[in-house]
Amino acid sequence: MLKKLLLFSLFIICSVSYSQIGGKYTYQFLNLVTSPRQAALGGKVITIYDDDVNQVHFNPATINAEMDNHLALNYGSYFKEVTYGTASYAYTYDRHLQTFQAGVNYVNYGNFEGFDENGQPTSEFTGSEIALSFGYAYNIPNTTIHLGASAKLISSSLETYHSFGGALDIGALFIDDRNDVNWALAIRNIGTQFSTYNGTNEKLPLEIIAGVSQELENVPIRWHLTLENLQQWNIAFSNPVRAESSFDGTDTEEKISFVNNALRHVIVGVELFPKKAFNLRVGYNFRRAEELRLEEQRNFSGVSLGFGLKLNKLKFNYSYSRYTLAGNTSLFGLTINFQ
């Protein structure tokens, strides 16, 4: 009973973040957005190549010398007592070896009330998960092609159940300097459980992401286009709430069109004044918008907003992401330049 209660609570949390894709795998927290900048641009952006050390969590190929001695700390509260935090630090040992990065992702699911099979209250319990990562990128000589990899050690504790695992992220980035266009590809969460919760080995949330972004020549805007979950074409599902009832009492399942399913792979974002001390960001996640859409009511699910403010060696970031009428998230971030 305890396990069922915990898993039900975690399902509610994960369904907002991952929906149809998320219920099939373990360690779902690995796909949570890791920074306010990412969240404000719709999530899962993999083409940003600057001093933002947070970007490594989604594409290790973005590791570069501009990140040297930068520490990023991020924190957010999702729903009720669920809190989430990340940290990332990069260090350039020398220009020949380029730059290394270390990071941590942590989620605390809060306290749960326990009940036995007869509905009688027992003791409270908690759940939490953490991943430690170490990344490195290599720039192919005489090219603007960057290759990167990040290894992760994962620990999960859900009530009395514990699991330990490992995963690898690999990424590639090509920078077209003449047109100021970045092209990227990332394969995330290639791994396995070293120890399981109850003897059953579960799959990790493997994901393939492709992206492109461009800074416009005469306008201070950089747009981002991301294609998520490319490892699986059909990511749509029929929502029972949207089924149509006939006069004879039968229900007709919601039909998902080819275009509708294709759009659920798309995330778009725009960053205004990307190289200035103050910048604004807006994003739209089509899958989140469609899966959390309410019938006959506009709730703006899928929309995200944010800003960044740089003061000397400090940079503050904030994002607000719209999920449902009852649940939205704010993420706060601070990046410190120790150079």
C-alpha cells in the first residue's frame, strides 16, 4: 500500500513534466528542465554555446572555455512539497585539454503519509533522487564541430525502495559562423540500473533531441527550434476526456492527426538581447500545451517566460512556466563567475 501511494503521487508529478512519454521509464527526474533559461525557452534547448554552464545538462558538446570557473545554482518548487535543484561548475585545466564540467541534479518529493492495506495510518516516509555528472567536450581541430560526453551516477530512494544506476549523454554541435547558426544533436540517458527497487530492471528515459538556433543579423534576437523525443515517432495519445459520445451511448475515441503528433515533438523559443546584460525569453512547448489543454477553456499551457540580469560577475535568471490552471512553476538561478 505504501508503495502504491508513493507511486501514485510520483505519477501525478511526472505526468505534468513528461506526460505520455514519462510513465514508461525510471529515473524520470533526469528529464526535468535544469535552469530558468532552459525553462523560459520551452525546455530542452541544446544549441546554446556561450558561458552558460547550465547547458551541459542537456548537451555536453556545449562545454567550452568561456564557462571556465563558472558556478551555476538553480532552484524551483514544483507542486506542494516537491522541490528541485541543480548545480553545475566548469573548469579549464589548460587550453589544450579544454574544459571539464561537473554537475548535480536533485529532487525531493517531500513527506508522504503512510497507510497499511486496511487504511490505517502508519509512519511518514519520503522520496528523493540525485544524479552526479561529469562531462568533457572536444573541438575537432580546424573545424567548428564540437563533440561531448557526460557520465552520470544516479541514486533513487522511494520509501524503503532504493536503486542505483548509471547513464551517459553524448552530443554534437556544429557552429556555422558565417550565418550565426548552431546545429546540434544529443542522445541522453543511455544507461542501466546497477541495482533495482524490487528485482525488476527498468529502462532509463532514453531520448534523442535535435536543435537549431540562429541569431538574426540586424535584430537582437536569437530563435531556437528543438525537436524532442525523436527516438519515438508516435508520442500522442487519445485523451478519454475528449471522446465524443453518440446518441446510443457509445464513445468515439479522440483522433490524433499526423500534424498534431508531429507538432508534439516541437519546442520553440526566442531570446531578446541574448548578448546584453539584460535579456528576455519566451518559449512554447507544443506537447505540453496539447496534453494539458482544457476543453472549451484557454489556460495557456505550454507557454513559458523569463529573463536574465547580469551584474558584474553575477547573473540572475528567472522563469515562469504555465502547466495547468492549478499548477505552474517558477525557477530561480544564480551564476557566479569566479574569474
